[in-house]
Amino acid sequence: MRKTLLALSLVIGLFNAFGQQSTIQCKVQKGTIFSDEAKKSTMAMAEDDGNGGVVIVRSYLEGGLFNIIPDGYYFEHYDANMKLIKDYKYEFKNGSIIGICIKGDNVNMIAVEYDKKDKAYIYSAIPGNIKNLSFTTPKELFRIEGEDMQLYVSPYIGNSWDPERDRYDKGAQIIFNNDKTAFAISIDINDRDERKEMRKIYVYDANLDLKIEHTFRRDIKDRKFIFENIDISPDGSVAYLLGKAYTKEARKKNDGGKYQYELTRITANGSNTKVFDTEEHYAKSLQIVFRKNTIACLGFYSDRKDNRFKGVCYFDMDPVTLETKIARYNPFTDQFMTDKYGTKKGGELKDILFKNVSLTDDNSIILNAEEYYLSNAKGWGPQGIDNMYTSYSYTYNYDDIVCAKIADNGDLVWARNINKRQSTMTNDQYVSYSSMVKGDDTYFFINAGDKLKKLSKDRIQFSQKAAKKSNLNIIHINKDGDIDFKELLDDKNNEVPFMVANGATTKTGNSIYFLGQLKKKKQLLKLTL
């Protein structure tokens, strides 16, 4: 009896650390167990069908120890009760899919293929229909001469490159805007003569109408300009490109990072660029956020090193002139330090990785991140120019969740730290987390062990177990920054573990979808808030 009371008091204390007894309402629906030939499968996207059902798109890998490019996609149409209506397997043999665009019943797979005869990379859209899950002849969008493409070498094949064999290319990226109404394809161009920064930008709307074709040039060595990210206006008529430049002027700074950020506004008629500096601070990277009447850039800043963070920085720009209207450097709050260290006087945060940025109903920004780093370099595998086998392997660490809310004026409303410890040397889909915003509330979905570790100052830490023995938890942060949590699924009631790192949400609705997998056995999970 005494042990029971002690355990009960501990549970109550842990709940009080994050708030009162959880009142989270979350509907859980599971699909039927199924199997297919894919050794590895990952949730790519989900889209409402307009009748309460959903179309799920999964990428798959069928073989190859070091194959990281999908071999194809599964398209699966489910009704409102998670019953499979129709499915279709699309195998892409001569290239790779870089993105998928869905509008209504129409779907377009954006693909790239290397044409040996023409020695060119051909970017195409493969049109299809969600209702009958059929696809037609690819439509060419544009092509890039092979010698113009800036290629990035796969670490698995040394410095060799074979488009047919490896299909590995980071020189091209596809970026969708938040509403999925337009997308940009950014191509890093090889400036063979002067080695200057050069990039081709193509922007299309959801109907595949070309809105922008632009060549971005910067009079600086390619290696001294870091492309950060792109965002696109809802109608696709404007694209914003953010870059980080190491210039002669920036190197003369006495304090802060020896670099400057550059924001470029691109339209069909041209471009204009503005430089903004992080002054005496450091900011390892920034993220663009497109919202009504403004463009914002935000991230984490430090006062002494690029990866030792003290707070959240925010820059608000005019969407046309790009003039900086607001610049804020918000130190982490006392509440955040208490969450993290158990005291208001904590240390610095290291190795923070952006996860996502969302907007709330009141136009505030929710910034989600995670402590991520590599450790324990040992083992074996192919490495080096001549593809010789050399000792190496890594443990991938996914630790605390960092969440911050930034008001419309750039002030930090609150910041919270959720303590967790997770690591893996193999499949990282079962660790880390997915999140979604509903109204002014933020939700996180994580796998954790049965026991919560009690830390000092009535804090808790989510612990880790093997993927197939993990429990699925939901963590809720309300508009005021208060936290509570709830266990949704116990591993004893699951036939497969769910890959929480890759949840997919639809454009509308309050649901998030996860894929569960144990060897070839698979299951779909729908959680509705």
C-alpha cells in the first residue's frame, strides 16, 4: 500500500511539473495491418479527398545498402474509417522524384532524369489523378545542361559521380510554400570560369504555370555564399531568397559573426537585394517566414560562438523594399532556463536544429527546434576517394525539444524546453518528433519509454526504449506556454512501432498521420485533435 501511494504521488508530481492532469482530447484510428515488398518506407504527404477520406503518399526503398533516393512511391486512398479504397505503386527507374504537388483531384510528381544522349538533366511533371490513381506522360518543365549542374558528391562513392547508378544530387532543391499553392525549384549552377555564386530559380503555381524564371548571381566565390532557404508568396508571383555571405566587409567586424545575411526579392521582372547584419551577435542560420504584410527572418543567436545559443533573434522586413522594420534579440526566458537546467541561471544551448515554423491564428510565430548532434565516431564502412573501407560510424542524438512563440512585433512571448534523450545508429524515423499547430495550440508527438525520469526542481525527462517497445505520447503547449502531456498508445497494444519523425498533415482538418512498420509489416495511424 505504501509503495502504491508513493508511486501515485510521483505521478501527480510529474503532471504538476508540466501543468495539471492532462485534458488533451485526441481521437486514435488505426488502419488494418498490411505488408508490401518495400524494405524501407516513409510517409511523404497526406491530402484530404473532400469526402472525409485521405490520400497517403509513401516513398519506398527496395534495396541497396547505401541507397537513400526513393525507388518509387505508393499512393493509397483511404475512406473516413481508414479502410483502403484503392492503391497504386509508381516505380521510377530512370531518375528520381524531388517533390509532389496535389491540387484537388490532380497530382503532379516533379521528377528529374539525366539524359545521356543530350547530356542534360530534364525536370518534368508527371500528371495523375487521385480518384483513379493513374498517371500520364511526363510534361517537361525545363532542362539544365549536365556541365552546368553543380553536383555534390555522395559520401558513399568518393569523388565519382554516375547519374544512372547513384542518382544523388543536392544541387537541386524543391520548396513548397505553406499553402502548397506554389513551389520553387532551385538549381545550384556551376560557374566554371569564375567560381562565383550562381543559381537558377524556377517558380510554378499548382497548375504548373511558370511564374518566375530567374538567374541569381552574386559577385562572391561560391564557397563563401551559403544558400539558406526560399519562401514563396501564396500566388507564386514573388520568391524570397535568403543567403549568408562571408564578405571582406564582414570580416572587418570586431564582434559577432564574420558574415552578413542577404535577402533577395525575386519577381518575373527582376530582383532587389538588401543586406542585414546580426551586429555583435552570431546567428548560425535563419529561417524565412512569409506572412501577411511582412517577411520575417528568425533563428537562434549567440554572443560568442555560432553554436552556443542564448536566445531567439527576429528580423521584420518590408515585403517590397526589404528594409528592416524590426530587429529583436530576445534572451531565453527564466521559465525556459528552469525547464532546461532547473535554475534561472543555466548554461548555453548547443547544436540546435530547426524543425519547422508555423503561424497561429493571431499571426504569432511558433518556432520548433531540437538538440541534434553526432557522437561516437567508430565502426566501418566505405569512405574516401577510392571507396576504400575505413573505420567510421555515428550515433545520432536527438535530445531536448525547443519551442518558442514570437509575437507579431517580434517579442518573445514564451519559450519552453521539453527534456528528452534519444539516440540511434540506424533508423532515426522512430526518434525525434513531429508537431502540428491547431489554432493557438502546439502539439508534439514522440515515442518514449514507460518510465519518466525525474529531474531536479520537479522536472521530468522522456526516456527512450527500443522502437518496438516505445509508447506514443502527445505533448501540448497552449497559447500561454503551459505544458501538459498524455500517453496515447502503449506498446503492448501495438503490432508495429510508429515512425514519429515523419508525420504528415493535410491542408485542412486537425489530423496527423503516421506510418508504423516492423520489418515488412505496416500500419497507418490517424490522430485527430
